[in-house]
Amino acid sequence: MSNPRPIGVFDSGIGGLTVVKALRDRLPNETILYLGDTARVPYGSKSPETVQRYALELAQMLVQKNAKAMVVACNTVSSIALPLLTRKFSVPVIGVIEPGARAALEATRNRHVGVIGTRATIRSGAYEKALRSTDNNVLVSSRACPLLVPLIEEGLLDDDVTDRVIVRYLEPLLSEGIDTLVLGCTHYPLLSVAIGRALGGEITLVDSAQNCATAVQEILDRQSLRSPATQHGELHVALTDAADNFLNVARDALQLSFGEIELQALP
Amino acid sequence: MSNPRPIGVFDSGIGGLTVVKALRDRLPNETILYLGDTARVPYGSKSPETVQRYALELAQMLVQKNAKAMVVACNTVSSIALPLLTRKFSVPVIGVIEPGARAALEATRNRHVGVIGTRATIRSGAYEKALRSTDNNVLVSSRACPLLVPLIEEGLLDDDVTDRVIVRYLEPLLSEGIDTLVLGCTHYPLLSVAIGRALGGEITLVDSAQNCATAVQEILDRQSLRSPATQHGELHVALTDAADNFLNVARDALQLSFGEIELQALP
């Protein structure tokens, strides 16, 4: 087949490229269509109804482009709209919450897991539900960290201001006694070095991008949807508005390569 | 007249309430309709085409509500869409750039003005153009400060992290020799104490909200559009998405009072 079906990946903006990076590393034969809703980013402070409406629009665009699977590379959307998307579309839909929760339960020794994310993700309680549905005895401490995304988008990945903000957000979780921390926002892997520095060596970091890529691989294998090993996977990036500086920050930090950005009109 | 026409005020989100505060203080007899596009905030990192499209939609809604004048309480929109709005609508349209630029030229002694704002505002060069169109010899040093809005929206109005970020943004402007600084974003008056602290007493701060309110008063007077002095002006707030925490931050810091928030559907 000369034009195998791509994996569709969408996010509220550019942050989901951390998931794309994990997918590229793990599934180099797959072609990926990335769709970032930069015209309406960020979703983290928007209402559930609005996030669901936007998610349906983006998913519809990817299905129209013949995506064989859909990856919701955004914790906010995963936490709010995954059941809706799964109901509406026949292709497999993979979010970042379930895989992250599963990995956290495998990592924790003291059954006390921390979760950080945007306001919308934390307010949704999605990680808490996902963690508890597997292990009813797990203790979850969660915290919204609204400043981390802007700091990342400013490119302050290795900076004392960012370090101070991280320490301020994480101190309460540490004193509550977590031994594992879920990075519940697809931007956050870009801060994993700084967060690791703030946490010391005692705490296990769970990167939802990595665990999402593992879940995608499992589902493609189970449904015999993998592209042939001879195929060279490509990466296409479409955005709903012109890219700003953060695209360069993410591309450089993740060492991703892609061609010209397509501008995708919203309905 | 039992139902005099209101002044329509719009912004990408909640920040424009600083302009509302200045209008309420100065024009207590006027009823104000505030429309904040919280479903698509922030505009500061979006493209000019997208900002223009959003601005037209919001302005149209206010005109449908019979606004007698339109205040663009957003530097990003003022810097990008004001000529378009002025062309499209017959009611007077007042932005924040011209009044701020005028006040800065009155304040500066050494003819060297600093301007801070969002990326979109600074990239547009709108303050520079407005300043130079009056005084071709004025020197302008400008700087985008993308972290200030998220810090304000987190409520960190009096905080050492915010102070450090402010100092980092302002130091280059100070060493270039400005004697006047325009707060070119409607959020920034909420940080005027912190910014004043960082600047010391030598630099004059120009608050675009205050100067915009003065300009509105002048235009209403000139066009005989003022409400009768017997009228008790009301404030109505409509948002395109549910309000988040920042509404409380702004309401408390500005000591504004308004009733229930109306949810305004987008077209």
C-alpha cells in the first residue's frame, strides 16, 4: 500500500509534541498527523463543555484525513472528553491518563502517588479516578500548576525562576509523602530535568507521553494496524493558527524534525 | 429615557476589567456591558488574522446589544484590529493604545519611553507607531513580557517570584535609559505596585486603563452621548466561557461589584 493510514494526534497546542516524540522513537514506521489547536490554546482553564466541543471538532478533522487511530496528546482533553470521543468515533482513541495511571501504580512502593497538571485536569479528578479504579487503596495527592506551561512556553526550561515555582508547587506534595509523581500535562516532560532536580532522587517521575506511546503500540498490535516495517514514517504538523516561539522551543528541546507547518482552518 | 444605551467594553478575557474599573470611577452614571472572550483567551500569542476575526465577532455582539460606544479594553486587539473596527461600525470605537501613547508623551522628560505588553502587542509595533506619529524624535524601547499575565491570573500580585520576573523583564529597558514606562496590557495595572517597586521612584508609570477612560469621557462629551447625571450606571459582565479563578482575583483587587455572570455563546 503506497499511502498507509496515519496515526492522528491532537492537542490544544504544541505541548503534545512530547507525545509525538515518544511515538516517533517507539514507532518509526508510522506516519503521524499532528493537529494543534493554537488558535484556541490553552484549554486548561476552559469549561468542560467548551473543551468537549473543541475536542470533537479536532477529532473530526483527523478522521477526515483517514487516521487509523487517534491519540489525545493532551491531559485536559483526555480527562474531560475521552468517553465522548470513544463513543463518537470507530477508530481506537488513546488518551494519556490511563497509561500514566497504570505506570504510576507499577512504580509506587508506598501507594502514595502525586499528580500535577493544569487546573482543568486536576479539577476533573481523572487521574484519581483512573488510579483508584485499579487500586482502591492508593492515596493520591494532586496539585494544579498553572504557571508551568507559560514558563515552558517562554523557553525557561533551565532557569532559577522556574526552579522556584516548581519547588513551591511540589513542596506540599512532598511533605504529604508521595513516592511517585505523575507529570499530568504533556508540556511537563520538557521540565523533567528541572522537576527531577527539585524532587531529589527519592521520587519516581511518571512521564505520560512515554506511557501513552506504549499504549498506542499495544493497541496497534492488538488490532493489526501496524504499518509495514519497510515503511519510513513521516511527521506532518498542522496548527489552527500561526506557530509562535514555543514551536521552536519544543522542536529544539525534543529534536523533532518536520517540514512546513500546515495552517488548518477551524469549522 | 428608562433604558439608556450602554457603553460596550470587550476584551480577550478578564484583564479588561481594569479599564472597567477606571470607567466606573470616572463615569458613574454610565451603564457598562463587559464582554470577555474567556473561551478563546489569550489573544496575545495568536496571529493578526485570528485576532481580527475574534474582535469583529465580539464587537458585533455589543452592537447588537445597542452599545452607544465601544471600548476595546485589550492592547492586543487595539494594536491589531482598531482600524478594522472603526471602519466596520458607526459607533465610536476607543482603544487603549492612543490614549496611553498620548499620556506617555506628556510624561516623558528625556523623550525615551518604554513599552511592555504581550508578544502580539509588542510585535505589532502599535505603541511605537502611535508615539512616533506625534513626536518623531521620541525614542522607544519595548519588550514583550509573556509571563506577567499568567502570574497575575495566578493571583501572585505581591510575590517574590513575580518581582524577580518583573526585574528580569525591565532591567534591559532601564539600562537603555527610559524615564517613562507604558503598561501596554490591561492586566498590568494589577501589578502596578510591584512594577513601581522594581522601577524605583525615577520612572513614571503610564496606566493605559486610566488614560483610556479619559478618552472615553472626552468622546462621549464631544458627541453628546453622556447619560443623565441622575442615572445610576450598572455593570453587566458577560463571558464566552465559565469564569475561572482570575475573575475573583480581579474583582477583589479592583473592588468591582457586579451581579451574576452571563454566559454568551459564540457565533
